[in-house]
Amino acid sequence: MFPSPWPPGLLLLLLGASVSAAPALHVERLDNGLEVVVVERHDVPLVTVELAVRAGAQVEGPEDNGLSHLCEHLLALPDSSRELPWPPGVRYKAFTSVEVVDLHFTATPELLEGGLTVLRERLRSPGLSPEDVKRESAAVLKEMELVASRPDDALFRAKLGRLWWKHSSYKDQLGTRRAVSEATPERLQRLLGRYFVPNNSLLVISGDVGTGDALALVRRVFSGWKRQPEPFEAFPPVVHPPLPGREVVFVRRPVDKVSGGFDWHGPSAMGAGAELAPAARLLGALTSAGSSPFQRAVVGSGACVSARFGWYPQRNVGPLELSFEAAPERVDDCVRAVLAELGRWKTQGFSEEALGEGVRQLAIEQAYTRERPSSFARDISLGWSVADVPTYLSSLEDARRVRPEEMARLLDTYVLGQPHVFSVMVPEAEAWRRLDEAHFTRLLDEAVTR
């Protein structure tokens, strides 16, 4: 577990989080290790609760890959399977990603205590009978079939195996059919008992609620949830070794456009390379605006249909991705335009003015996210899952402090001339048979020799 630097009872005012008023935000850690965030927003008579657990693919070896997703389903079993159902009017959902399992509900304030009580009971008794496991395993397998039917899934899975070549299961949030179909109550209980514990969790309450009342309610409802051994001390995260060099992933599917991209190992949100995380976040923002030089060069020119650069914050090596879509007849122009922009980043870098525009883009995104209590709660829980609450709250100010030399260091360390995976999916149509793996390998080699 990663201790929070927040002292108990610290009250913060997040200026600019709402057009009408700055919401009061309170962060506190309970005696059992549960971290609690309360955000007061009285403009709408609703409350959103998010319970985030640091689990997901990051804790799953090949034999367990998909069990966090299955646990999420079991925690969300229909009310007909429960002695204590959700109060009428409570809307409950859940999701699993690479580094978090998130359980959340929205309700009117008078239903908050009932909703928290149900959430506590579902954590205590997640529904691990053989019948429940069999039924929810079938539901997860159907989700897998649906995802596998999409053309882009083949490209994603091929790329996943190359990008995380030694430990790909720890980045595969969906999991494998074999692990899910062979799941047993005992294996699921082992994962739940190890990671779904208060000292590995965050509870966010955001909306029409008083801070004091909410904290008193949380203490009363969750005080019996017992602290357990710190899971990431007993079971440290795997170490993802660097890519050995350039890898090319080629897939042909029944599609109309060509899609693909470049992927690199980027900085972690915490730990190795975290000092460059603000620069990575800023690079995605300053290249996303339609008026940016990057967008004008690769999309405005007509070379690509779309293109974007992004960093995916994760505690354990956050990937950097430059993705594109192109018409088949223009894909060579698109790839060359993208590579030319990478070259321009190396020779020209980014000016203070460009960085300022990126910060403005981040500020706009933050304002939209924090305007709604539900999306603010979600953003806090995701920020905590990959780093911690203080890092999430300071992200905009951290971006403002990024200087051009830090952008250059980010690019030199992780992107320019560094090992990467180039992936591409092309149409099956006979007219585009010339677009094969050898074609794209030559295209990339030409750029290197220039």
C-alpha cells in the first residue's frame, strides 16, 4: 500500500472546479486504512459514491487474468441473489481496468446510508457460491465474445503481446477465456481477500451532502471492515522489461480505413519516471487541439483522417501512444506525416507559448470533468488508483510548471529513437493487398535512413 501524505481532516478548496462555486473537498484516512474523500456540491440533490480498489489486470498472472473482472460482476450480482437489495432509486454500476476495480452508485441524499450499507455487505459477502460463479463467468465470457467480434480487438491483442512481451497478462484488463471459465470460489476469494481490503481502497462521496455527516456515516458503516496486510508489499508489482527494439504488428480485417499507431513504454504515474508524468500529460493536450501544428500537419493536410498522441497514466509503466486513421490510398502519406512531426519535435521542440496552449486545454478538460459531481468522483478515484489524491489534485499546477527542456527530456527518454511497437490494421479488399507487413517495414526503414 502507498501511504497518503494528507493529514487527517485537511480541508481544501478547489478553485475553478465549478462555474458557480468552488466545492469543498475533504480527505481523510480512517483507522482501518480506508481513504475517504468527500466533495460537497449542493447544486443538484444527488450523491455519487465511488469505491475504488487497486486491483485489475496489474495483479493477475496468466492463470488469473480476468478474475478481477469476474469479481466485479460478483460484487454487482442482481438483487434477486441478495438478502439486502439496493434501495429503490439507487443506480449501481461497476467497471474494471488495468489498475482499478471501481464500484459506484448514485442516489438521492436520503438513500446514501442504505446504499453504503449495501456496498459494505457486498464486500463482506460477494456471492461466491458455485452457482453464482458459474452464472457470472458466463456473463463475462459473453462480454469477451462481444469485444473479440470487433475488428480492432485483433490489432489490440497482437500489439498487447508485443508491447508487454514478458508480462502481458498484467496489462490485459479483459482477461482470458481460460482463466474465467476455470475460475473457482477459492481462487476468487484469494484475490478478494488479498486486494479488496480497506487499506487498498478509496471511497469518494460527491454531491449534496455535508462533510461532517458523510464522514460520521462512513465511520459507522465501514469501521468493521478490517485492515489486512499491505498487498503490494507482500506481492510487489511485476517489472516490465524494456522493449528489445522496433516491433511491427500487422493485421488484415474487413474494414474500410487503415488504423494503427506507434506505442512506447512511457513514465509511470508513481515511481520510475514520475517526474516526467506532467510533461507526458501535457504533450497529449497540446497536440490534441485542432489548431495545433501537429493536427494541421497530419490531419489538416489531408494525410490522415485522424491522429492523436496520448499518455495513459498507470502506476507501473504508463504507455505512450501516437495513433492514426487514414484512407488506404493515403496511408503512406499519413505515416510519413506522423514521422515528420516526430522529427520536428526533435529539431524544434516546444515553445513556452505552445506549452501554455496545452495547459489551457487541460484546464478546459478539468473544468468540464469537475462540473458534474459524478464525473468529479470518477476522476478522483481514477487519479488515486494510478497515483494518489494529492498528485491528482495538483496535476494542472504540475503541468503549468513544465518547461521546454522537460518536454525534450521526455521525448529523448521515451520516444525519439527509442524501442517501440508499430501496429497497423488494413482492409482485406484485394485492391489493398500491396499493403502488407513488408510494405510498412520498408516505409519505416525509409524514415530511419533519411
